[in-house]
Amino acid sequence: MLRLPTAPNELRDEPSNRLGLDFAAEAARFPSLGYGIIDIHSHINGTEASAVWAPIARAYGVEKTFSMSRLEDVPMLRERFGESIEFIAVPDWYAKDKRVGHGTDYLARIEKFRELGCRIVKFWNAPRFIDFGVEAGDKDMLALDGALRIEQMKLAERLGMICMTHVADPDTWFEAKYTDTAKYGRKLDHYTPLRKALDRFTMPWIAAHMGGFPEDLGFLDTLLEAHPNLHLDTSATKWMVRELGRHSRSEILGFLERWRGRILFGTDTVTTDEHLREGDKSSEMGKKATSREGANDLYASRYWALRMMWEGSGEVTSPISDPDLAMVAPDKHGPLDGPMLRGLDLPPDLLRVLYRDATLALLARA
Ligand SMILES: [Zn+2]
């Protein structure tokens, strides 16, 4: 049995390692599964950072990782990591002209990704897509039911690809960040375009981060029931640990049993060379680590927490700080606090479907 550790008396002020764990030693504590885990959702980038990441993923039992990497980095990553990495088509986020970058250039990139053997295409539609649209002069530019997206979905259909999308965001963000509802809509509004896409484009779909709604398993039941081509991935560690931790073990087990084969394990691991150095960073993500050791904890803590949640028993405060707690309840939490990490101790056969078999079956259909 895999027991969650007890928290030390003093928690550390380290957002990726509050418990002071030795993540390399911890990796050895996990039972050997007898099969490799497949991570359906990650963002592996950077020459140095990917070299830090790969042995950690291996140590935590991950055999294959699907990554949203820059098209330009695909040959390098493939040469280094061979069969253990596959790619998910993404646009050029750094394109100066957003309309071109997310429009015609993305269409061309999808074709190139496909030529390189890629089987999944990503349509990022978190509410911040509206900010991108505003910047490009058209608020609805990236809407899932907009002309640009429809053209991309038609191409994906022609190329025989699976679609992955990120719709909505945590309830906490709608509570504290997207308060301008005239601009961002309400959380449920984001599911109308998704439902339309799922009906019109019948290829398999993966809605990331438990479909954006780990808060409400009943809502996900309705969505999965109405759309047989829909699958969910379990990626985004802080979000999943916090929100799945609010449901009882039997609710989550019931959900996973009901939707066996349609829930896919993912991590949302993000690696970038910015994690290995100090100084000015281009993104919030880049600020999450400033050294090789920091990057090591950042990457390893996600595998540790997710595997502990699915396989472990007992509970411990999460080793990962979750700033959303303080964002919605500043009177109760500090920015370094973390939620309770609750072990779900999944039965071995259900664990295997989640970790591996569901993704293999899905890919076999593509
Ligand atoms: Zn992601």
C-alpha cells in the first residue's frame, strides 16, 4: 500500500516542495505498475529543461508523453526522446500578428505537424482567448464556434486527427479574475460553443482538465452522456488536487467507472529553459523556478502529487502551493498554502485504464 507521508512540523516556503521531499527518493517508493503510464497532456519545451524533465518522467513511471511543443522543436525533441514523446499541434504563440498566427499560419502548421506524424490538434479556448481576440481587433476571433476555428476543425477532420480543447477555467478564476461577465461570460456560457463543435465534428475530442469542470462531476456526467465522442483528461495538478479533493472517494470512483475509457491521465507538465535561470522572464510560467534544483522540484512535484492522489491512501497537505486558495479567501489563506491532497487508492484495473489503456484505445481509433 502506498501511504501518503505525514507533513513535517514546519512547512517550507517552497511552492513546489512545501513538505521538503526528496523527489528522487520518493519516486522509488511508488510501486512498480507493470506497465508504462501515458501522459496525454504536457508542454515540453527547451533544450536544457527537457533534459532535466525526461529522467524525472521516467522515474515516475511515464513511458510516453504527448507534448504541445513548438513545431520548430519537434525534430530536436524527437531525436532526443524517440518513441517516448509524441506531439500535439499548437499555433505559434509568439507570432507578432495574432490573426495570422492563429489563422492561416496555424492551418499551415497543423498540416506540418500531421506530416511529422502528429495525431492530435489543440484548440486552446480558455476565457483568455477573448483577450487575444481583443488584441487582434476581434473579440470572437478564437471562439470555438468562430470561422477561424471551424476552418481548423475541418482541416483536422480531413487529416483524420483527434481534437483537444481547453474550455473554461477553475470556478475560482470566474470568481476572482473573470468578474467582467459582459466580456468573459459566465462559466456555463463557454460550453455552448463546445457542444456545437462536438455535434458538428464527430471525431474524438479530448476536453482538457476534466473538461474544465472538476468542480461539478454531475455536469460532466451530462456532457459525456450527450456527446459520445468526448473524452476528458485529468491534467492540471493544482486544480485537480484542490477540486477533486472536495469530492468523496466513492463519487470519484463511481465517475471513473461510469466513464471507463473516456478519462485519460494527463499532467500539464510545462518545461521551459527559463526555469533554469534567474532574471527577467517572459511569462508567469517562466517564474516558477530559477535553478536546476528548482526546475527539478517543479516537474517532479506534479508527478508525485498526481500519482499520490490516484494511487495513495491517507491524506497530507499538498507539497504544492495553490495561490487560488488565497485569491478567493485571503482572510483564511496565505499565498503559499496548499489544499489537502487526498489519496484515492484506485483499484488496479481502473488505474490501468486511466493511466494507459484509455489513451491506447482512443489512439487506435484515430
Ligand atoms: Zn496545458
